[in-house]
Amino acid sequence: MIEKGVAVPDSFDLVVIGGGPGGYAAALYGASAGLSVALVEQDKVGGTCLHRGCVPAKAFLETASVNRTVRGAQQFGIGDGVVPAVDFTVSQDRKQSVVGQLFAGLSGLIKGRGITLYNGTGTLGADGEVTITGSDGEVTRISGSNVVLAPGSLPRTVPGFVVDGRLVLTSDEFLDLATLPGRVAVIGGGAIGCEFASMLADLGSEVTMFEAMETILNGCDDDVVRTVARSFKKRGITVLAGTQVNGHTPSPDGTSTVVSYGDSQSVEVDAVVVSVGRRPRTEGLLGEGTGVTIDERGFVVVDELMATTAPGVWAVGDATATPQLAHVAFAEAIVAVRSVLGEAAVPVDYSRVPWAIYCHPEVAFAGMTEAQARSAGHDVVVKKDPFGGNSRARIIGETEGMVKVVAERRPDGSAGQVLGVHMVGPWVTEQLGAGYLAVNWEATVDEVAHFIQPHPSLSETFGEAVLALTGRGLHVG
């Protein structure tokens, strides 16, 4: 355990490299515990999540949701059926306002906790020394008794699609567009790709999605995937799963491009959004003699307490080979700093973290899918409750989707421990809490079924599914 608050000039109890969710969480948590903390960030605190990822993307998804609501307002007796046009410049301004307010709040927190913020690119050297190179080339050196590496990640690209910010975009460039492209190819059918495809379709773009694997949303429960795929098809999104893209040929005037795929097939679009995941941003992170190991994929190697192979150095967030989720980075930061403090730290159980995908319909889950549970050797019993039978879903006009609960089957045939909860439908990203707790507390179906869900509410769907697993469901057999 280190002695808190003891530091000489330019020497800190804790130095954090990277100001994204993992980095700023480590800095804030350490400062709250009384450590002297330095935070090194080359751009703006908040990282990709706040400035080029989670927050701005969800702001645009909310714009898409409002547009969808306005288009369907006549069924509620509102409006004359004339749908106003989307002014994407206003959407951009609103997005930037949301980001700006959150950035100001985070900056205030960092200042208020007494954290010393250095702007520049941090490189870890031997013995906890960190070299900071500013945008003007000025070099500053500080040292930390302990160091947390949180450099974040960058969008991956695919061969044949060089990002130019005009015809070929990653999430970084797309989130700064002034106008919406009319025809879009989305490469990648994972969480990011599905969010972009859903948003663009709801805002009026013609969308073609390419996914090299045989299904979109790989890793999600099969029933959830089928629900999203049906919704996409109904809304005119062309999903080409099991399809490789080969490259693209821009038009002579540079306003569109032809994407080639499969066996001599092609589609003309106005923009290509590449959303095939993110890679760790570890180039230049380490100097000589650090003792930190980076694997062949570029990830920093850590143990279950986020400690690297070098004493006194931890790593968290996207630069480690763990789920690239902001809330996972928050949790990892707490584990790392508690280890710095010499306190008991509970490792993150990555098999049970909450997942949230903000396409329409939304997807949220925790724990094993039905297929994963069976592959792991569990005898399982499953119940599904569709939102079509839920009063609140009917009231708001969002009946697409379901809640699926996977439980272990006891020797007597009854349902026991809850192994997984999978949701697809309206606002399920806000409903997962009860299912997440059930999975992580290793609760049984009987225990969870005792809890009362408010009526009418969307959360009743989870309660009904669990009650049905006891063998005595009210509305679900």
C-alpha cells in the first residue's frame, strides 16, 4: 500500500495516460481516495466515448428516434401526416451542445478534485517516468509511483477502403458530417454498424449493410438477432450477411462511389461507413525498459486486477483485450486504483457485464445466450415474453421485440439459477438492470419472481418471463 498524498514537484502518487472513460475514471477515483494524480491527455478529456463515439452517436440516434416518432404521430391524432424534413445541421449543433456541456462538467470535476492535467501525448519510460510531448513539440517529464495506461482505441479499417473523410468514413468522420448522404453502405454488422444503419434508415437514407460473418450482431442471442434482422428488413435496410466487400470505385466527379462485393456484384452509394470495430491505440505508448508487455494484436497484457507485467503499472479500457465498453473501462479503473491503494479489489467478470446496443429496436443483455449455455454443458429452460402483450408497449406503439430469460434446469425439471437475460425492444437499454443483477448475484428464478414490477411498465416483460419460469406465469405459459 502506498502512502497517500506524498509527492515532490512533478512527481505523483498516480499518473494516468489517457483521458477517456478508463483514464478519467482512474484519475477521479484515485483523487477521491486522497492520491496526488496527474492525467495526461493529447486531445480533450472524455476521449472517444464523449467526443467521437458513445455520446455523439447516441445523440444522433435520438434524433432518429424523434423523427420516427414524428412520422408516426398521426396514429395518436397529432398532425396532418406531413413529415417535416430533417435539418442535419441543427442535429449537429444539438449534438455538439450535449457534448460541450458534458465536457465542461467533466473538466470541472477534474479541476475540483485537484488533478493536474497535462495536454500532450504521454509515453511511459522506465521507473514510472512519463514523457509528455505537446502539440507544439514541447517536452515535459513527470513521474508516478504508480501508472495507469488508458490510451484508448482507434477505428479499424478494411482493405480497399482508404478513409478520406468524404466518400469513405469511420465513425470519427461521420459524426462531423454537415449533411446526410442519401445512399450509404455500412461495412460491418456488429453493434456500431447496426447503430449507424438503423439511425441512417430512420433519418431517410437508403442503407446497404455488409457483414462478412453469416449473421449480424455476432455474439447476441439468436432470437434477438432474428428480431433485429426482421425489423431492418421491414424498414428497407438491405442486409448482406456472409458477404465480403472487395473495394470501391469513385465516380469521376467524386460525389458517389460503386462498392463491389461478392462475385462481381456492386452497389452505388454516396458514402461508405466503415464500422468493423476498433484497435488498441498503443503505438508510441511505451519507451525503453518499461517491462510492460504488448501482445501480437497490440493489446497491453494485464492480469485480472488490471496489473501489467511491470510492477506499479496498470492498464484499463480499450487498450486491453477486454470488452470495449465505456462502463467496463470505468469498472476496470476502480479495480486498478483499489489495487494501487492496497485495498481488496473484485475483478471484472467479463462473462456477465451488461451490453447495450442502441439501434432500433434496442438490444440489451447480460450473461450467457441460450446457445452458449448449452455449449457450456448446462441443461437449460427458457422463457420468452414478447412486448406485443405488454400494456405499456401497446400504449407507446412500440411492440416489436421480447425479453428472453435463460435458466439452468434442476434435476427435478424446475428452473433454477438465471444464466442469461436477453432483451430486444423499446428502451431495453434502460431495463436491463434487474436482469443484470439477477445474473451477477447468481439468483434463482424463484428468488427473482418474488419481486414486483410496476404496472403498466415495459419492465413487466422481464417479470413475466421470470414468473413463467416458475411454472405459474400469469400472462406467459
